Amino acid sequence: MRSGLVAALMGVGGIFAAFGVTVLIITIFSRMNHWLQVPTEMSVGTLTVVIGGAMMVAGYLLNRIGRRSNDTAAI
């Protein structure tokens, strides 16, 4: 059960982080055009990167915590 939850957390977290980085890159390039929504785009991109990173860290820690030393299948 834990490995499915870990995979889901890390997978969705990776998608969120990639989406957030994409939004930030688009925002940086659109800043040259003086769009009015730059602060909103920056906050959404930053929040998405932070949430994705937190989900990835939570998945990694959940995978590492509680593992027995003789459990080689989880590596």
C-alpha cells in the first residue's frame, strides 16, 4: 500500500513541479511584453512549484521512514 502512495505522491508532485516551472518560464518571457497579469502568474507558478516539491519530499520521506533493514524489495 505504501509503495502505491509513494509513487502517486512523487508522480503528481513531479507533474506539479514541472507545470510550475513551465508557468514561471512563460511568465519571464511574457514580462518583456508588459502583460498586466505577471504578479498573478508568478504567484501561481511559485505556489505550484512549492506544492509539487512538498509532495515529492513527502513521498520520498514516506518511502524511507519505517523501512526495515532486511527489506531489499523496497530499494
